[in-house]
Amino acid sequence: MIQRKSSLFLLLLWAFTLTLGAQHRTTVTLSDGWKFKKGETKDAHTVGIKDDGWQTVSVPHDWAISGPFILDGNGSTGKLPWQDQAWYRRELAIPATAVGQRMYLVFDGVMAFPKVYVNGKLAGEWDYGYNSFSVDITDFVTPGGKNVLAVHADTRNFDSRWYPGAGIYRKVELLTVAPVHVDIWGTYVTTPIVKPHYVDVRVSTKVNNFAAERANVTVMHEILSDGGQVVAKGSFGKWINAGQQSTLESTLTVTDPVRWDVDHPYLYRLVTRVQQDGEIVDEYITNFGVRTIRFDPDHGFYLNDRRVQLRGVNLHHDHGPLGAAFYPRAMERQLEIMKSMGVNAIRNSHNTAAPELLEMCDRMGLLFFNEAFDKYDAKAAILEDTDFETFAQRNVHNFVVRDRNHPSVFLWSVGNEIPDVQNNDNNGFQRLHTMVNYVRKYDPTRPVTLANDQLGNAARRHFDYYDVHSWNYGRRYRLARQMEPNKSVIISESASTLSTRGFYEFPLPEDKTAFTKSLQVSSYDLNAPWWAEIADDDFMWQQEEPYIAGEFVWTGFDYLGEPTPYDNTTVKEMGFTDEAAARSSYFGIVDLVGIPKDRYYLYKSYWLPEENMIHILPHWNWPERVGENVPVFVYTNGDEAELFLNGKSQGRRSKQPKSENSVDRFRLMWNDVVYDSGELKVVAYKAGRKIGEQTLKTAGKATKLRLTPDRTRIHANGQDLSYVLIEALDAEGNLAPLAMDEINLSLMGTGSIAGVGNGNPQSFAPFQSHEVELFYGKAMIILKSGQEPGKMTLKASADKLEAATAVIGTE
Ligand code: GAL
């Protein structure tokens, strides 16, 4: 970051205002009042330019998600118009009382190469579009006067393997502090000694003195329990010279500490107050947890000395119809859905995450595999004249220093599948060493890894540079593990199973890569690309090899871009044009709008064995297959089940825990069922005892719509969301699994429709619309609150279907 030198004049002003008395920090989130314009605009950074005609937007903002889709465009990046440049402008309200204070802008993600201008002057810039960065704007503003912020975002030189989004897609904050203050991300809390009856909490606090004179500073810490009681306190004083930064270390002891754990995510709160000459000038909050982590070479991962198998998923950063724009509720909902399936760990494939994601993981008891870069970023985020060493230092610094107090973070990853780093081409190992060393410099308390894919190059021993073997797919970890058995293994990407929600094809595929010209993938969960596997294989390998700490499934949610197996190259090989390439992935366990695919229940049946469940697939509406074979699969935590079709037993099947064919271990399958309409019934057993039964009926004609909001009361803060599931039902209330009706939406009241979608990777209908098409009976409408309390009334109607209404309160 380019730091501008302060002028003598401002130094004098600070000295003057110090005598007026300082205030605590204030943080203002800059969400509303932005003006936006895409493309080249001359003088857009200047104060005087007229922006009244520009579009008014709020941040988070992703300029490309409104489309329109580029039908013959590149499916790998979502066929959306993200590659461009644009300007954002807004006024900054800086009161006259801010004279003498220090002001920073903190950006959590601008795609990409942001340049930040204040009152016409370049105040700072960054390169990597996924990282948080800050800009000290003190010397550029006029407290009490008019202050104009202009941000340029430029994705023209950026490239990606998926949809990256575009613009100021995460929050921006204006931070105002006294001249003596805790630095940005300025506390570092570690727990060097964790015993059952006490924990030593070491707090290292970076304090800046931007005052004109040296300051007598005392840092006072209080540790609060989750109920708000002070459980430890301490203080430490020091003189800090003018213009200097100083790190103050303290160790506090908490007796009988409560551990942070996946099933008990207990958080302590550290309140840090900075006193200067007897007056409190700053207060800074840090949440942290007390837990121990370690990898055992032969037994995987231990949290608080208890072995925990990592049941993880990979999540890309987009939120389907909302694009890359980060709304906390969209993220929280993703995590809730993943947790309900048994997930206990998240990998942010493959780039620095929104900071709120880590806070949620802390709060919800999810372990976090924190990754900085993908193989592409080396190309995409570094301009030709950028030196790698400086790029790595700045980006690893912000990545680690921002996130190192989160108890959820158990591992740092310096990258995913970076080919030349794995191969030691172009000084690859030196770059690996550089990145790993920077991570260790900023946080020596956690292990570091690199996620690998190139099996053979393990022979070069890149793993000597880091702590844990992480390998993607196909038991590729074996060579590395054989060469270095003193390191545990993580399957950093497992499965890559492919499917389209609600879609089934016959006969069952003979081979995992048997894809058809339907441009969809059958939901029997038997398909994967050549490099990958089905879910059951990874379950089996982990059962057999206890040194594997766990897996991270590719992926929890479908995401925009990377539409394997229907990317542009493959569809052309199949004889189609570019228009046949899809715009989003088929990898997700749930679809792009968060509706579970069948696979969700397969994972749940294995990951949450205590929770009784029975899921039957496919749907039972096959009028054209009467008298023909329709295989029936059942995913259950039971070990045995009997299937009945219209009351007639189709046989009892049991799981085969020793089978070499992984599907026989984890699924119950009746491959020879002859279809007739009517009722399928499954009675499931566990250890001989009945655990429940489930029926699935052939649905009649769709007659009505149903709306089911995930939340009926949301906050009137302009950012909160309610996800409303829309389904078509027959007269008896069965889901109509073939309904593809076009739905019209109308919304009245205190909010707006933020997005619509249906999980069809081949849909090019706009995400921002008052219409949505059902896809195999279902679709999703995302409602966003405004600033006003009140209510929103959503009405959904379609030709020949009874309409439905949902009411959401905003408060
Ligand atoms: C991996 C890669 C992921 C994704 C995945 C699809 O090799 O790390 O980003 O591309 O393949 O299977």
C-alpha cells in the first residue's frame, strides 16, 4: 500500500487538537449513496466531475450479476459481463471535530486492482481482488468540508477459472481514531499454555502514535466470558515516540477456561483500552477462543486432544443470484445448510474470504481451512511489473494478520494447485518458501499447507516446506504420504461428483464420465470427471486410512462458472456451439440457490449417523417408462431397508461395510425395479431395529404454488435476506417434480427482490427479475429488506396454478 507522507501543517493540527481531548474510535460502514459508472470516464477521480447522471448503488455491489448473460461467452467464468472497468463515487461525511484524528478506509474486497482517490488525489491502491486492505486517508481529507471518494475497479487484466464478480463486492468501512490508537487488525491473541485449570493468554497489541509528541501509553486489557463477566485483566505501559508504532505484550491468565469446540463454540471477548496521559483514547474488541489443535502423523486431526474427522466442504465466494456481493445472511444461510448435513469444516476455495465468514465459523463451531490463492492468481493478480516477494509479503500479511485471532482457523493454505510451485519451475520452491515463511512470521501457532494435484511431483518433496499433506482427488496423496509418513493427510478436494437437481437419466451410467447430450447430469450421484470420484469412494478411503484427517468435498454449493462437463471446449467436441456451454457448476451438494440435491442426503446419512433419515430417489413420475426399469436408491443412516412398490416388496437390502465397491457400503440400491405409477415405500432398520419409514407418491397434475420463506422476520437494515422457496404441488400437496412453469412475482412493502434462480446450470434468465421459472418443481426468490420497518408481501402466480402469498416482517 502506498502510504502518503503527512504534511507539517497537519502535524501541527494534530498537536493542537490533542489538547482538545481525544475520542474513541468510530466505524462507519459505507453502504449507501454510491454513484456508479461502468467503462472509461475521463476525470472520474476529480472532485468537480458531475456524477448526478450515474447509477445510484449500494455496497456490496457486483456490477456483472445483473447480466445480461453472454450466450456464446465463456461458461467457465459464468457468461456474465464481469470483464471491464468502472468507477464508484460517494461523499465522505467527515465532521470538523475529526481534525487531528486519524482516518482509514478499510476495504474487504474490490475486484480488481482498486485505486482509491480522495478529493482528486490517489490515496492508495491494491492489486489482489480478494484481499482486505486499508488506506490511510488522513492527509487527503478536509474535516468539516466536502470530501469526495472515488474508487476505480478494473478487471480487464484479471482472469479466473470461475466467476470472480466485479466491483466493490464486500463492505467498506471508514474508521476514525485518535492519533494514538490500536493499529488495523492490531491485536494478536495466542494461548501458549492451555491446561485444564488455566490458560495463559498472550496479547500482543500494536499501537500507533501519530501524535506530534512522544506519548505515555498504557494498554489495558480485560477478558470477558461469554456472559460478560471479567475473568482476567492486566495493563502495560510504555513511551512511544512520535510517528512510531510499538508492540506491547501482555500475558493474562484465565482460570478454568472454557474450550472452543465444534460442538461448543465458546468465545471470550478481549476489550483493549489505550490510555494516553491518563485518558482513554481508544477501545478495541477482539473475540478469541481457547482450544488446542494438532495433527498426528498416523491419526489425523486433534481438537482439544480429541480426534475430529474433518467433514468439510469447499465453498467458492459467490452467492448464486447475488453474485460476488457479500451479504452476511447469504453466507450464514450457506453455513446453516452445510451444518445441517453434518459439516464441521469449511475450506474457502481458493481465495481470502470475507472477514464475516470467519466470525460466523467461530460462532457456529466450524473449523476453517484458510486459503490465500489459487493457481490462477499468480497470473491474474500480479501485473507484469510486480515483484513476487512484495506481492506475497503484502497479501500474506493482510490475510494472516486479519484472520489469526479466529479459533476456527486450524490451517493456513498458501495456495491451490499452483503448478510451477509444485514442480519447482521458475523458482517454484523459493516462492513456496517465501509464502510459507510469511505465514509463519505472522502466525507461528498454526500449521501451513499447499493444496496439490500433480501426483508425480511429490517426488520433488515440496511437502518439506510445509506441515500437512493436502491433496485433491483420486488418492493422489499416496506418494507424498509414502515418502513422508510423518505428516498427516487432508483430502483438500474430494468427490467432484456431478449432478443436476431433480434430473435423472436411464440407464445408470456405465462409467463415471458417461455424460450425455442432455447438457444436464443425472442425479443418481454416479458421475464425476475423469480426475475425480464419487462421494462414496472418499468415505471408503477414510475408513481404511486413519491417518487421513478428513475431506473437503468439491463443493458444498454450486457456484457460477466452471460448468464441467459442459464447458465450451467439451460441448464443442460434442458437436454443439458455445451457446450450449452452461454458466454454473454441477459439482454442488446443493444447487446454486441452496436447494439440496439428492447427494445432500447421502452425506447426511454418513456424517450424522445419529439422526434418523430416509431419502428416496428418483422422483416417481415416469409416465413414459411404465413397464420399464427405474432404479431406486435410498440414502439412510439405517443399515438395511425394505422397498415396496404399490404394496409389493421389492426386497430387503443391506449396506455392505466390507465391499470393495464403495457404493455398496453407503447406499441401498434396487436396480431392477419395474416402474408403475403409485407409491414407493421404504422401511428402514438399524442394527435390526426399525428406525422409520418414508413414502414417495406419483404426483398428479400441478395445481397450486407454495411459498416457504426460510425466515419470516428479518432486520430492516437494508442488507438482511429472506430466501423464499417456491414449489408447484398437486391437489394432494405432493411436489410436482416435472413442473417447469414460468412464475410471475409481485412484491409490495418494505423491501425488494434481490435475486431469483432455480439451480438450472443451463438457465440464462436474469437473476434480477420479477419472473422465475420452476426447475423440476422448485425455484428460489431472495428478498432483501429496506431500511424501513414494516412488512413485505410476496405474491407468486402462474397460468393454471393457484397463486401463493408470503409475508415477511422487517423490523
Ligand atoms: C480442482 C481445482 C478446483 C476445481 C476442481 C473441479 O482441481 O482445485 O478449483 O477446479 O478441480 O473438480
